[in-house]
Amino acid sequence: MGAVLRLVDLRHRRGTREVLGIERLEVAAGERLAVLGPNGAGKTTLLRLLAGLETPSAGTVEIDSTPVTEGGYELRRRIGYATQRAGLLSTSVQRNVELPLRWRGIERGERRRMVLAALERLGVAHLAERRAAALSGGEAQRVNLARALAIEPDLLLLDEPAAGLDPEARRRFLDDLDVALADRSVTVVHVSHRADEALRVADRVAILSDGVVRQLGTPPSVVRRPADATVAKLVGYDNVIPVESDQAGQVLIAGVRCGLPAHHPSRPATLATSGTAIRVAAPGRGPLEARVERVSPGPGRWEVVLAAGETLRAHLPFDVVPPQAGELVSVTIDAAHATVIYGPSAR
């Protein structure tokens, strides 16, 4: 069924600085929780507290109603932890994956079966006899994950498991991770600084910044309705800029109406929108006027940087002739792919 996690009034300090402060967080049995945040947000600290490798300065971490600090070895042996760096020993792949099973006193023949099953799930069974030092980065990450899965944990902690991989290797790794977990009821906490990685694996996502959970919800709800500018930036919006609204209920960018309605007139806010929602046309054909600062090719698109009182980034398809740097253009923002956030400023 997987483990049930419960964090209550959790605080953790390093010296005089509080690096983590979570009032309450519960993760259901078999749930996949992604924790998305920038470097230094407290993600790895959270995993170490969950694993019992550090003791919180205050508050409790519970697994199935038992505090981790009191559960001892019997509780911690139910936890699989794939660290950001593989940390493999200079021996064979098989012996690396077998090590935590030996610590648990599992008989040799059963150990081998469990090791090969875990390696097979990650597509690296053919590497069983290879020395770990000879592995590529992607292979090492798969072996690291196989080692965590081999113990058949109730709780699996993943610390940036695809870190350092190139885009194609990352995609393949995450695809195989999905397959490896597909028929398991293990509870997963997966931390990452990449929105594309965190959002694809999660039932819910917690946005962590400066040690505080800024928003918690399903991936679609967090993307569609980010709580503030920090969350909007972390989930991948190309444009996150401060705006205002006038008494007529119109959104203003640098004091100019941009064609978007405001739900709370006469209040400062943040506009979050994707690059594809920024439409560029000849002067006079849109509510905003902008000057093109830069045009460059991107993955399947033109990336256009615009100065419109605030900097805007537009994505145009390759089959469109892009404007040239220095040109004056008009800009329209597609309201269906934009959100206005009434909360902390984007500044």
C-alpha cells in the first residue's frame, strides 16, 4: 500500500538560519508527491529529514503514525533513497545493488533474484557484472535507482534522479522510471528544480521556496492558477511581470492597457503567460506597442524578445517570418493562456 507521511510543525535550522519550515504536509499511501523548487530551497534537507538522516530542530516527521526519530532501524529499512549523486562503490553493478539487501539479511539466492529484477526494470540487467566505475552517467543513475527499488520500499525518496543527464537521456530515464513504478504501490517523494520533470511524475506538487511551501496541489491546478510570481516562474511561465489594473477593470503593462480584463480593479498584480500567448503583428494591430530587441532560433520556434515597458518573450512558429531587431510591432496577449495573480509582486 505504501507508507503514509505526516509532517507537523516541522522546523529545521542550520546555525541561526531556518532552512525549512513546514506547518503541515500529508502524503497518502501510494501517492507521488513532487517537490519543485530552486537550488537552496530546502529540497534535499526535506528528504534527509524524511529518511531519518537528520533530526528536525522542531516538529515531527511520521511514517505510518510513527515518528522517524523513534522508529529506529525497522522503520528506516522501509525507505529507499536515490541520492542526487549515485555514490556507487568501486565494485560490480550487481554487488552495488545487492548491498542494502545484504544489510537486511536476505539470503543469497533471493538477493540475486531481487537485484536482477530491479536492474531489469531499469533496463540495465545486462550491466550486472560491469564495474560501476565504467558506467556512463545515465547508467549510473539507473543503477542508483535500481538499488533503491531492490529493497521493495514502502517509501521511495528521489533527489533529482535525472540530474546531469542530457535532454534525450533525461527523457529516456524518466520514461523508464514511470514504467518501473507503474505496478508498485510505493509512496514517492521526488524533488527537482525542473518543472518538466516534477510535473510529469506527480499526483500532487509542492512548490518549495526559501524553505516554505508556497503552493500545494495537482499539477494542472498549480500551473493554471499559480499562487504568486515565485510559483509562476518555477512552473515555467516565460513571462512573469508586474502589472496594475485601472478602475475600468483593464490590466496595464507599464501604464498601458494590454487588452486583458482585471478581476480586481485598481490593484497591483502579476501577469504570467507563456511565450506562445504573445502574438506579434504590424504596428497598430494590437493594444500594445513594442520594439523588437532580439530574435533567435529556438527548439521548433523563433524566440523574440520585446520591449514594451516590461520585457516580453514571444514564441513564433518557424513558418512565420519573424520581425527584425529594432522594428516597431504591436502585441496582443491571448487571454486564454494568461493568468493575472493578485499576490506578491513579480519584482
